[in-house]
Amino acid sequence: MTYPMARAGASVLLCALALIHAPVQAQQSKNLAPGFSQRPAASKLVVVPADMELFSIGAGGVPEPRADWTLAAQKNVQAGLAARKLQLGGEVLGLEEKDMDELADINSLHGAVAQSVFLHHMMGGVLKLPTKNDALNWSMGDAVKPLKDKTGADYALFIWIRDSYASNERKAAMIAMAMLGVGIAGGAQIGYASLVDLNDGRIVWFNDLRRGIGDLREAEPAKETVDVLLKGFPASR
Amino acid sequence: MKKILIVLVLAFLSGCMSITKVEGEQVVNNRMAVKVTDAWNKVSAPGTQQPFDMWTQEGLTLDHLRLWAAIKPGQALLVRPAGSVPVGQKAARVPTYQSGMPLDQLVNLFEVLYSADGSMVSMTKVEPAVFAGEKGVRFEFSVTRKGDDVQLKGVGWLSQRKDELYAATFLAPKLAFFPRLLPKAESVVRTAQIKG
Amino acid sequence: MTEMVLGGRRAFLRSACKHCLGMGALLPGLPAFAQGVAAVDSAGMPLPAERFSRPALETDEGGLWGMMDREETRLRRSPFVVRDAELGKYLQDLVCRLAGDHCPDIRVHVVRTPLFNATMAPNGMMQIWTGLLLRVENEAQLAAVLGHEIGHYLERHTLERLRDLRSRAAFAQFIGMFGLVGAIGQLGALAGAFAFSRDHETRADRLGMRLMKRAGYDGRQAAQVWDNLLGELKITGGEDVGKRSPMMATHPPVETRRDELLKLAGDAPGSTGAEQYQQAVSRFRLGWLQDEIRRGQFEESLVLFNRFLSRNAQDTQALYARGEVYRLRAGQQDLQFSLDDLTRSTALDQAPAEAFRALGLVQKQRTDGPAAVRAFEKYLAVAPEAADAGLIKNYIAELTP
């Protein structure tokens, strides 16, 4: 059976890569909810287990999941967050994956909210929602109450990353293709970090990641990704 | 990113999609007028022309208000995107309006419509009501979205005049969003009037 | 990044029948590739006796497991999973009888989706869709499908497929790099990937047959599964759907499969387990029938319900279901067919409340007011909390002079 739409979709996907390689906007106001600039001193932050998946792209472009890289990335991001204790603030709580069982609804709802923020606010352009007036103005309302009740935290940080890396064969193919005048994508990072006020459900800070560089597999380069992801993360004073 | 996002990104890139502000007097399909006091965002995708207008407050992965006006007998309530049918296969049925359909059957069309993507749909209330000045029905339903497991709540209104169907549905996440946004949807739907 | 990365973890799941029953309507399709058929090795296949151990993290297998583990975590929290201890135990026991020593590594999840399908991931996560549970008629038929999935698992087909796709894609890229025959060359290289899949499907059928026979089931029921399915497939695929090996088929044509399985089954006797199966699923059947009706694919549903009624003409729930579909389709003679089925259904013990509702709606459509009111009142008496009680009461008021 042939599926014409999938064929058309493939060529449009190539355009998608161009979008992914777009430079990250670094405007402060875009990342902050109106009226919000910092967290109160002594506020508690809970870091929700990051949702990450790392892939290796083989010579032919087939993505393969890499469990070791994903595990390393999870450790590196955690370490990266720990190293920024100053930025994150005094009281930082973690949640275990198994804690998320009872928080599944909040997690999936936040995912849907983050997708709309990513699409309509961070990517913006023709996808902007005019009624938002260019403001980061989204809230989960009282849906976050169970998370607050469980942790006692004032803010929650959600992180989502999908990351792919060119394998050596892929890199060789890229070089060869480049010599023939053809560019092929080597790999990309897309993701977001989202800070939610657990007292009223507002997304108070949001940052997205869309680029063709970055390496979460090793500790040092991973810190760089975390730096970019958390650029402008509101301090607590 | 999840499938919904990919589809939207692709639509955006194909230069298909545009989002405009709608407020004040609006007309759906030249046949149904509504008054919009709190502005909404209208999403247009000229590529696949759907028989409904789609508006949103918070974004396409969150809520939508769909408006159908003057749907004719034999017309589908939803158009499957081009290329979704494999070569050599007959297309699956889509919910289609027929003249003389009783109210319960019209409600069933929306049950089928919202389950088309594999989501679980359940009608929780169906009662007579007036919509767009004609006797019809108001229904409440719940949807568990296949793509990301999010639980949504919905309300729908429909009526007929001279063998043409008029309808509206509002859907939003059950937690926080539905209760907060329903009044905005209702304030639009309340003002619906058939033209011509 | 390609679609598989953006498309999510589910893209990696193996499925029993990707293009069966409306799947085309739900899921994006596979890209087009030219046809190529690999010779199937008919030599006996050894059953791996040793359980699989968790592969090292840095291997490609480890990567797949890791990703499937995360998908399983999500699945465990999903509202789509049917969490019923009794049904779960029944299915897990069946899987254990089939998988033998591998039993502790396989975890069964029942997912509420009204389509015929089951999937098996390399980490032992098995999904059974409720559409499959609705369609199989006995334990042996279910064992055939699950045995097939276990066959994929035991031979690590997902992993092989990933490795194969990777090397074929690299080969195709290689050809592309040197500008040889361009797209056609790439198609040729990748064409094998689908023949490879068809080889997998045939092997899984054979292994599944061995497993079900070993567990004492009648092997001919495996062929019956596909024979039953053919009727539904013909609705969208046409009369010859069973013979076709469409351009990019990942599975052999259904009729070929059925015939092969019949040969493999031979004459050996075995159990079918019809009663045990029907007992195990009886509590859920009405809900699954309604899920099927909600698909709005009337012709496919009729084929299915006709089959149920050919096995048992007094199947109350199937009579209601078929009557309801005739009513909704509302074709020329459908109203009469609907009336016949619903009259019979409501006359039997255990008729569901919905049958009275449907009968009332049909009588209303036939303008037999008194009969409609009688049926509606019976419906409301049995189900006073019905969601559409408001509308039905309104109908009663309209029909009562």
C-alpha cells in the first residue's frame, strides 16, 4: 500500500530541520510571565524527573535509541542542575520516577500546555495566538494542587529533551555528501524547561531549545546544554 | 514531540496555517452569526478545508471551539486529510449528515467524530435545548485523548433548520481549563443566529 | 531528525497486523518501497531455551529496551489500560502456557482500542487491544495471535529489523552518494527491508503455531483467525484483499497466511477453549461491542456481528449490536433489519438496557408511537441514570398524545 501523504511529509520534514536549526531567541520578556521576574527568597523548588530520549543517527539516517546515552544525559542534567544550586536557590527537592505514578494526570496536562507554549509562543510567527499579546500567559490553575500537596514546594521545574547525535558513520557520510555539495542533518536538540508556580498554576518561566549542536552524553558538554536550557532561569532572592 | 505537535509544525511549514484574532460580529460559513465579546483565536488551514471553523483560547493542544454552519445532507462533518487513504483501499466512513436524522443520531455523529483518532469518548449528558434559535440538543461528553492520555471535557450544541445542520463543540482539559474557559465558549454559542 | 524520533517510542513497537481494520484511518502509513521477496527458510526453528537477560546499556538492543521501558512506564499510568485483576490473571496464565520458561519476562497489558492488534516489545512488554479480544472466538485463536507475538520476541525481530534497516539505509546512502541510479537504487536497497519483515512474519507464524500446539491447542484455529478477519478486510480492501501482496506489505497476503497456517496445523487434535474464553471476557463484551459501534464503520461491524450470530443466533448482545448498526446506517431496508434484530434481542433474558433504547428509537422512526414509548419506558426503568434520559423523556412526551 502506498501512502501518498507520508511521501509528501518526508520532504516537508526536511524543512522542519531548518526550523530546528533556528537560533534560540534570547529575549528576557519572552521567557517570563508578565509581572514575574524572580522567586521569593526561601521558596522551595521541586525538580520533576526530566523526560529525555537520546538517539544515535546511523549513516543512513535511521535513529536508534541509546539507553546508555539517555542514562548519562539524565545523570548529567541532574549534576548540571546541582552545580547551579546558586541559581536554583536554597531548597531544591527531587522526585523519583515512581512518585510520578500518582502525578500522571498533572504530568500529561503539563506536557500539553508546554506544547502549546512551545508552538504558539516560543516558535510564534504565524502560529502566535493574537489574544496572548506576545505574553507568556498560561496557567494550569488548581490542577497543580496534588503536586504542591505532595512536595510542599512553591515551584516545579519540568524538563523535556529529545536529542540525536551523528554516529561516526553518519559524520563520514555528512562529509562525503558535503563534498558532493549536499548537506544532511547531523543531529539536533529540541526541548524545553518550564517553571510552574504551584500556588496558582502559572507557567512563570519557559525556555526552549532548538539547535543542531550540544552534547548531553558527557558531563562537561552536558553542563553547556543545561546552561543554555536554564539561561535566564529566575533566581530566588 | 508528540504526534499532534509534529502535524502542526508540518502544517505551519507547508505555509498552510494561519491564526487570526476574532472578536465582535463573526459569521461562520456565511450562514451563522455569533457575537464575540472576549476575543478568540481562529485557526485556518487552507490546505485541508474542514467544514468547521476552529477557534482556540490557549492553543491547539489544549482547547478548541468548533463551529459548523449550514451543513448539507450528504456532507461529512470532518474531512480526512488528502493522502490518508492507501492506494487501492476504500476510504473509511466519516460521520455524515443526512436529512431527517433524529437528534440522538446527530449526537452519535459527534461521538464518532471525536473517537476517530483512537480517543475514548463517552457521552455523559444529552438533553433537549435551543441552539441558534432552533430546537435541538445540548450534550456533555468526556474524551481521553489517545495521543497523550490527557483527559478532556466537552460540551456540544446542535440543531437543524430546513435540512441543514448547525452545531458547535467546545473541548478542553478537564482539570482547570474546562471550568475556566467554558463560560467564554458559552457566551459565543448563546448568541448564535442562523442567517439566510 | 527523522519521523521515528519525532514520532515517539510507539513507532518502534512490533504489531501483529499494521494494516488491519481501520489502522490506515488511525495511523500514519509507511513510506512506499518497491517489492522484493526473500526466500523463506522452511527448516525447523529452535526455541531459545534461555531467558533473555537485560542487554548492556550501550548496545543497540539496550537502547531499544531502555526506550520500551520508558514507554511501559507511561503505559502503566495510562487511562487506556484495562486494569482488571481477573482478566489480567487469565491472560497472563495463557501467555505463560505459551511462553514456557520465558513467562516471567513477559508482562501483559490490555489496552482499550477497538481494533484487532497485539504488539510485543523486545523488553517483554506485550499489549493486547480490546478489539482483538472482541474478535477472537476462543482461547485457541487468542493463543495463536499471542504465540505469534511471542515468536517475534523470542527471535528478537524488532532488534533485527532495526539493525537491518540501519545497514540497508547506509547502503542506500552509499549508492546515493555516488549518484548511481538515484532514487531507484535507494528503493532497491530498501525494498529488501520489507521482504525481511515478511520473512519475520512467516517465521513468527510458524513459531506461534509450535507454541500453541505445544500448549495443547487446536492449530487450525490459527487459520480461522485470519479467515474471520478476511471478511472485515474486504470491506475497504476489496474482494481480492486476501490475495494481494501490496507494494509495501510487511505481512504476507492474508489468504496465503491462512493457507500456510492450515498446512502447518495438520490433523493433530487440540482444544479450543471456547467456554473458558467466553467466561473470561463476558463482563467486558458489551462495552467492547459499543466501542466497535462507535467506530462508525458500519459495514465492517456488520461482518463481525454477522459472524457472531452465525455461531449463535441467540447471542443477545450481538443482536442488539447488529440492530443498532442497521439503525445507524439507515440504508433502504436497514430499518426493517434493525427492528427484527432488536425485537429478538429485547425478547431474550439479559437483554442490555441499550437494546430497549435502540428499539424505541427504531419504533419512533417507524412512527409507531405506542411501541416506541413502551420501549423507552422500559429503558428508563432499567437505566434511570442514563446519560440521555433527558432526551428520551422528551421523546416520550412528544409521542404521548
